[in-house]
Amino acid sequence: TNRTFTMIKPDAILDGFTGPIIQQIEEAGFKIVAMKKVHLSAADAGKFYEVHKERPFYGELCEYMSSNPIIPMVLEKENAVEDFRVLIGATDPAKAAEGTIRKRFARSLGSNAIHGSDSDENAAIEGAFFFTATELK
Ligand code: GTP
Ligand code: MG
């Protein structure tokens, strides 16, 4: 068993998809270890996405992720990182496989409903960005 980190993004919360997204995550066998709702400042979003700071969409991404609340979660399942990225689908919902979370619930490439960590190392770093050690026990 291991862990990944996810955030339900502003578009999906505004569109009323929080419940169905959490349901799909649980039905896929992931346990919720930690969860909260938080409205990031632009500076916090900038810190979270620092790895993308040279990319052309960085400003837009940080503005979007701080525009409205998000729901960060730490999830547990065997092979969590890889299986969760399959569950959410391709970054661009237009290219995501049928039945994936992004295909079902995302608006666009920039507003793509959900985040999923891309490695065990980043999952740990990203989880620690939002949750204390006690919350992650
Ligand atoms: P995450 O799970 O959110 O990290 O997505 P990813 O790993 O599939 O994509 P990546 O890490 O490459 O990009 C991070 C986020 O930046 C994506 O989820 C998108 O929301 C956003 N993004 C990526 N490419 C573009 C783009 O060309 N334009 C805009 N506006 N946003 C983009
Ligand atoms: Mg990524």
C-alpha cells in the first residue's frame, strides 16, 4: 500500500462535481487519509507549482488555482500514484479516455478538474505542503 496526493480544482467544485469525483475515487479503491477545503493565495499557488515556473502557462495556472477554493487530499492504495493517474486521465480532457475523471468532469486543459502527483517523491512533498505530520498518520 502507498500514497498519492490530489486536489479537486476550482472548476469541478464550482460545477458541483465534488461528490461524484470523491465517489469515483473511493469506488476505485482509494482510501482518503486526509482532506480539507482551502482557498490558496496566488503566492501559495506559485509555491506549489514552482516546478512549472518556466512554463508559459505558469501565471495562468497560479491565477486559476487561487481564484476559488480547492480540495486537497492524500489517498492510499496499492500502486497509488500510477493507478490514480490512470483514473484521472490525460491532462487535456479532450484527449482523456472515456470514463476518466477528467473526461467526465473537466472543462478544459487549463481547468481540468483534478490534480494527481506524478511520483512517490512528489506525492510526499505535495501532501506535506497542505497537511501536518499528525494529519497524515
Ligand atoms: P497535474 O496532475 O495537475 O499536475 O496535471 P498533469 O501532470 O497532467 O500536467 P502538468 O503537470 O504537465 O501540468 C500541470 C497543470 O498545468 C495541468 O493539470 C493543467 O491544469 C495545467 N496546464 C498544462 N498545460 C497547460 C496549458 O498549455 N495551458 C494551461 N492554461 N494550463 C496548462
Ligand atoms: Mg503534473
